[in-house]
Amino acid sequence: MRNRLMAALVIVSAPALAHVTLTEKSAKPGTSLVAHFHVGHGCSGSPTTALQIEMPASLRQLRPDAKPGWTATVETKPGIQVIRWTGGSLPADQSGDFVVTLQLPPTEGRLLFPTTQICAAGEEHWSEQPGAGAKKPAPLLMVGKTPLAAPMGAGDTGSMPGMDMTRH
């Protein structure tokens, strides 16, 4: 019985590896955060060759960490800042982290990070509002005075008072 339960847990959790996710699920307002955007694997067997993350304009002091073989750039556009890693290659069957140090806003709320994973053949847009039925949810961070006690699943949006900072 226990082996069946463990096998079921592995099967249920396996699809989450396909997403681009944010390792940190919650943080306190106004703090500095080292955010790890995790790429589970490539696009349908094709290696990841670029990653683009839209950052809410309310974030300050964005500093993408150096990733060997990759070039990181930050571009400011109306309402967002865009971080791009290009020039590298993450094999389709391997996962990897793209790290950004940032300053969180002083207010509570949800921060949504629409992400485009570009592969040698094709791309994936992780930009849907997280929640039930989202096939390609964007990475989400809950900003609140008390960090969440347990990590949220890809389909959970949680409820937190304060301003909703998601980009529509």
C-alpha cells in the first residue's frame, strides 16, 4: 500500500516539473529576495536557449545573477521590467535555475512573473493566472507580513489581504 501511495505522489507531482516555477513561494514586504526561477526541462525534447521574465515595475534593484555561458540583460518597459538570459543552452532533459536578487515593494499582495521559455525548436509561455485549470501558470510570489508556512502548489493562489499586484 505504501509503495502505491509513493508511486501516486510521484505521478501527481511530475507535471509540476514541466513548469517554470519560483522556488520561493512567499516573502515579507520591503525585503531583499534572492529569487530562483526553476526551469524543469526543455520544450518537447528541445533544449532551452533563452528565458524571459516580466518583472512588475514595483520591484527595485533587480540584479540577475551571472549564469556561466549565458548573458543577462534588464530592459525597462512601461509597467514592467524584463530580464532576459540568452546565449546559453540548457539540455532538454535537465533542469536549471535562473537567479535574480531584487527588492520587494513595501505593500502586501501577489506578484506574478509571466515567463517565456525559448527553446531551439519552439517556446512555452508560462503566463496564465495560477489556479485550477491553468495549464501554463506564471510563477507567483505572495508578499505578506507572515510568510506562508507551507509551499503552495502550482494550482493554488491562496488568499492574502492587500493589493493584487498581478499583471493582466
